[in-house]
Amino acid sequence: MESRVAKLEALAESTDKRLSLVETDLRSLSAKLDKYFLLGIAAIVGLAGLIAKGFGWL
């Protein structure tokens, strides 16, 4: 019985480590997506300004 509990404890520890790695990866991915989202918004606004200027709306 003790060997089974020891295996479960080892499995729980490895699962905890893997979950912490997943959390870290998700945080870094979220930060990258935020950066690219803002860059995309800036590009769209800039392109809209160029189009408006070209059509004489501004």
C-alpha cells in the first residue's frame, strides 16, 4: 500500500511541475499576443489614416 501511495505522490509532484511550466508558457504567450495585437491596431489606424488622406477626407 505504501508503494502505491509513494507512486501517487511522485505523480502529483511531476504534475505540479508540468502545470507550473504550462502556466509560464501561457503567460509569455499572452504577453506576446498583447504586443502583436497593439501593433496590429496601430497598423490598421495608420493605414486608415493614409486611405483617408488619399481620398481627401482629412
